[in-house]
Amino acid sequence: MATVDKNRDGIPKMRVTFSDSQGLVFVIEELDPFESWSQSSFCARVTAGTCDCGLFQSLHYQCQHAHAACADVSIEWALYVHPVYMQDAAFKVYEM
């Protein structure tokens, strides 16, 4: 949750320049550079769980860009977090 909160803190540093709310595809422009990336705009595909930065698909929870996209159209970001991060999944590990 600390990483998710950190990613959500980056929302004010982003501007959504294009949104296809039907397909949940967004182009996000960074107003502040993202940890030394030379790229300044990223495409986030929320339902597909991908972003050009590569973090969304590798970690299976939203990067800063996907959080900015969700905030722009007021959709609940938690719907797109991989089930392995949910509390029920953690409890199942210790069921035995």
C-alpha cells in the first residue's frame, strides 16, 4: 500500500492529454520528469493492465500514469489491482 500511495501522490504532476473512456486508454503527459526517464508522455491501458513505462504490467498494480488516468475519469483504481495483492489471497497462503 505504501507504493500505491506513493504512486497516487504523483497524480498532481501528471496531465491526461487524451482519453478513450470506452476502451480505458489514456495518454498521460508528465509535468515533472519521472525518475530520469527521457520520455515525457505515456500511454496507459487500464483494462489491459499495461503502461508504456512498463511498471503496471510488471508489478500488476497501477503505476503513477494509470493512477492519473483513473483519477481523470473518476474510476476506482482498486478494481485493476491483481488479485494476488488482495487480503483474501494473503490469507489463503496461511490456510494450511
